[in-house]
Amino acid sequence: MQTMCKNNISKKYLRSLGHKLKPIVFISKNGLSENIKTEIVDAIERHELIKIKIALNCRKEKSRLSKQICEENNAKLIQEIGNIILIFKSSHNPNPKLSNLLRMRDRT
């Protein structure tokens, strides 16, 4: 498979990789606590592409929360379906054993 520059990775490609992932961060009805924010920062640094499950019923609140998460982490919102969001942030020095991009690419 041809290596892609991380700045040019398409949303379609990232969505296809994200389809196989399970959420690794769960946000309850209490919203974003400092512990959750720290967990998101750690997860996105380790994995680059992560799914987050948001347990809120209000669509506007979920959308606001997903935008806030992306802005605070300089991440890109790839997909938002139901209670699940998929976000991406390129790592400067990704760990091949943890990065979802590198692990999935090596499987194909």
C-alpha cells in the first residue's frame, strides 16, 4: 500500500479505518470532567484516530461537545453518528504498536 502524507489523509479513508474501532472514551451525562479531558488527550496522542461515545440525548448538546473536544485538542471531527464521534489528530512521533493508522495500514 502506498504511504500517504498525514496532511492529505482523506475523511473517507479515516472513516473506513474507524469503522473497525470501538469507543475508548466514554462521556456520561455529566459532560467533560478534567479526568475525561485528560483521557482524551492521552488517547488521541497514543492512537491518533479514536472513537468517543457520548451518553447525551440532546443532539445539539452532543454536537457542541464534539466541537469543543476537537477545538481543545486541535483534532479533526471525522464522523458523528448517533452517540459516537470519530476524531483524528496526527501525532508527530506515532508508536507503531498503538497508532490506529499504522496498525491498520500494516494489516492490509
